[in-house]
Amino acid sequence: MEPEHYSFRGVSRRRFVAQSAALSAIFPSLARSGQPASGGDRRSLLAYVGTYSSPQGPEGSKGRGQGIYVYEMNLSTGALSRREVFEDGSNPAWLALDPSGRYLFAANEINDFQGTNSGAVTAFSVDRSSGHLTKLNTVSSQGAGPAHLSVHPSGRWVFVANYAGGSFAVLPVGPDGRLGAATDTKRESGQVGPTHATSAPPGSFAISGHDHPHGHMIRSDASGRFVFGSDLGLDQIQIWKFDAERGKLMPNTPGSVSVPPGDGPRHFIFHPNGRWFYSLQEEGSTIILFDYDAKLGRLTKRQSVSSLPPSFAGTNFTSEIRISPDGRFVYAGNRLHDSIAWFSVSASGTLKFVGETWTRGDYPRSFTIDPTGAFLYSCNQRGDAITAFRIDRSSGALNFTGQYTAVGTPAILIFPGSIDR
């Protein structure tokens, strides 16, 4: 099936130049060629994998990872070769790098940091030639079970979403990469959504997550002026103005946008043009397109599509949403259905289902597209493996490479220089 027509006119020159400069600073060899490696070219990228590593893993299961893994990715074949493991038994299950690539931050998805009912965030310095990590410090995440973190475009602040704690926090980053105590914490309250999702497919029993507020993701827009936090339990995406001098989440008007009751917003992503915002609902198995007003921090709903093939009936939990670097395709992960679906992006931002493929493993907790846009990697949590797919740039299709990388309960893979905003 051919993708819908897409125009690059919506991508600002300033944003393109800024992203290209950031990628060039970290990968000068890529910048010189402008193309992924091919043929006999053996150039590579570093990659980091976060895992569940504690006896108290996700959904009551045991974590089988060892901590944070450092891999080398072959740009020609997509193969991953292990270089090192930073052992950490406290579930470093979400990772993010600062814009310079000098520091890595890990959300430790635990509930008992220093004897408190809280998780933690750990800062590392990065040796950019070898990928080696050196631990700097660990601080409280200001809530139990941190599930997501991101870094402000300035590199001065880390945002963390605490799923079990139902809170969002801002952590300052010092000149040496060390984290300070939280400068702001928002503890959510309000009416939780119903047990059953409004938009769930027929026969769905995806009913978890609406017992109390659950902060699932937090990230700023490209300008850093506004910050968004998805609360699965409240069925809302919170919107704040961000005071980048004091590290404060300030009230915005409107202060949130709602999704259908019970659908449970999980992760979201901005289109490269900065005008379209796509939210993935975990229990409703939908993707909602919002128009984004960058001056007011306002989201306006325009479209909702299923993340599943038209004939699907039964239970599914979505996981991750990504967009191709060129902005032409959106990808969504489905757990239990164990697939990744892809959608073409029209000239107006609307999505059209194009196809889906089996992840070759159980429960794809997240997936990542490499910075060149050539390969997609699925972290199959219950399959204890990462699987690699080559991306067809013209159709968006995913073609399995045959590569399985054995990793215990993998949760997230990131590349320095990835553009996933």
C-alpha cells in the first residue's frame, strides 16, 4: 500500500538545522556522508539498553536484566554487539541522554529508595568514545515507580513521571552532570477514569491503571516553554508552562486535555514540524492526533485511530509511539498482540493505517528508531530479547533482519543523537 503524500514544508528550517547540528556534534562521520553506512562500510553507533534487574520487576514478575548495557550498532547490518554492562539491580528501566551526549540519566523503577516510598533517578557521565558510564549520584524521584524521564532542551533540568506515585517532578542538573533535589513536584489528584476503556477493541479486558493517578510520561516541547505529562489514571494530558530559571511547572490555560474515559494516555510524540502531537492510549489502543498551538501550549483533538489492525478483537495494551526522522510515518507498539503497526502521515497530519508486523518476541515494552532512520529495535520484555527490523523508507514497512539480541527483560534502547521529540 502506498503512503499518503507528505510535504516537508511543515518542518521549520530552524528546527532542521538545530537537529542536524546536534547529530553532527555527536556523530561527525555521519554528518560528512549524510547517509547511513552501506556495503563494506563498518561504521557504528553506540546504544544503551535499560532493563528490569530487580527481583521486584514489572507486573509482579522478576527482572532478569543486569542493569544498563552498552552496545555497538553496525550501521550497515543493524547488528548489536555488546561492549559493556553497568551492573545495577534497581531497575534502570528508562534512560535519557542530555543534548550534549555527556550525561545519561536513568529512572530506577523502585518503590523503596533510601527507605522511603519513592523511586530514584541516577546520573552518569558518558565517555563518548567508548560509551563507558561513570556513576555520579542518585536522588529521589519524588514518587514511587518512576516510569519515564526526559531532559529539557537546555540540558539543565530532568523531568520524571512517577507511575505508582502519581506524581511528576523536576530535578536540576549541575554543571558536572550531578542531579540535585527536586525543585518542583506535582502530585496529581482528581476523578479517575472508569474500569473499561471507551475505545477498547471488542472483547477487551485491558482494565488496569484506573485505581488512582498514574504519571506515565513527561516531556517538554521543542522550545522548552511548555511541559506535558500524561496521567493514565485521570485520562488527562497535563500542560504546564515551564520556568526554566527556577525549575518550576507553572499553571497554563488550559491546564490539561482529556482523552475518552478509561482509555489511559501512555506516551506521546511531536511531529518534527512542531505542529502535530500524537498521543498513544494504553487501554483504549488508540492514537489521537492533536493540533499543537506552540504560542499558547494548547492541544486540540482532530483525529483518533486504532493502533490495531481492523479485524482485531481481544485484549491489548499499547506501549510506545515513535515517528520516522523524516516525519512520514508513525509507529505504535502493541503488547499481547505483540506487534508494531505503522501509519502514513498525510500533508495535514492525519494518520492512515498501512501495516503491522510481529515483534518476534513477547510484550514489546518499547521500541526505538536509530538516528539515521534505517532500523527499528523492539525491546521484548517477556521474550528477553531485542529484535531488529530494517525500515523501508518509501513505504514505512518493517522487515525483520533475523537478528535477536539476548537481554534479560529489556525495557528501553536509546542512541546518542536520536530525535524522538
